[in-house]
Amino acid sequence: GAVVSQHPSWVICKSGTSVKIECRSLDFQATTMFWYRQFPKQSLMLMATSNEGSKATYEQGVEKDKFLINHASLTLSTLTVTSAHPEDSSFYICSAGQGTKRGFGPGTRLTVT
Amino acid sequence: GENVEQHPSTLSVQEGDSAVIKCTYSDSASNYFPWYKQELGKRPQLIIDIRSNVGEKKDQRIAVTLNKTAKHFSLHITETQPEDSAVYFCAASMVQGAQKLVFGQGTRLTINP
């Protein structure tokens, strides 16, 4: 299979603080991980693509200094939302891929108050 | 880059009837077209996919057709059941697996008993 976990499943933080979300591939080594953001009743929008050991590639309009991505190993990628604001409240979903395998994490609901 | 358009945004059908969701894509280099079902607050789940060397694929009540010349593909669900109610997303990618997926806008399907 292509089992992917994500932690935490939900988090509430105060405006101005930072939040880290972890994405792990459990039964395969992910050469590539993707981070998506999904606002209510909208589609999954790709934020960035990360390859193990190299810098992430961000989609147009996504601030790389605000959304820090680290893919230090073949089974773990992290997304840190820095200086979070209420407009960053969203559902964040990671996806991990290797060869023809791809799995999605269960998502993290971030609420910034 | 790739752009995927999906229609309709909402679809309501009677239980037992068929449902059809259509997508078009812009990048002729795309070769892999998966369909995902997403329930509220959950991760997207792959329900069927098709590669560009195939025109049609069927799995029980679900089928997907692809017209690579016209750059469009469709999801067909027959004999719909209440548990088919969910949001469905089409997507496109250059290859299956470790390549970024671009999603359509989504279709909220409601099956009326």
C-alpha cells in the first residue's frame, strides 16, 4: 500500500504563533512529498513539492518564508506555518509518492484565533 | 502549467440513476488521470484512474473514459447508492505516483433516496 499519516489531526493556535505539521510515509519511502491546502467547499490547492534532501519547490503565490517545508528523510516531511494568522486557517493535506505509489495523509485542521 | 476544469460543481440524482462528471485538462503532457472521492473532513480516496494509453476503464459501478485528443475525461457512476454521496475530484498528472497532481474544482454529488 501507500499509507501516510499526519500529525496533528487538528490544532488551534493563537495569531502570531507557529505551528508544525508532520507527514509520514509508513510503509514506503517517499522520494517526493506534496503539501496541499483546502479551504471549505473548495478543491485541494498544491502549495509545494519537496524532494528528500533538497529544497522545496513552491507554487506561485505561496510564500516560502511563511510555509517552511523540511523533507529531511524518506519517511518524514514537515510543514511549519510561521506567524500564523486567521486567514491561514484551513485543512492541510500532505501526499507522499515513490515510483507509482501515492498516498494522502488524513489532513490537519488548523484554526488560528 | 496544467489547469483542470471540472463540471458540474453540484449534481443531484435519484438513487439507482447514473451520474456523470466531466473534466478537461490543458497540458497535453499529462498522462495520468485519477478520480478521488472525499468525504467531509477526510482524506481523498482514489476510486479509479486511467492512463493515456487507455480509452476506458471500468470497475464494477464506476467507469472512466478518456479522450486524449479533446483533452477531456469523465467519471460515470451507475446504479447510484446513498453511500455514493460525497465530493468527487478529478486530477491530472504527467505520470502516476511521485509527480504533482493538479485537481479539478470538485463536484458535490448527492444521491436522493
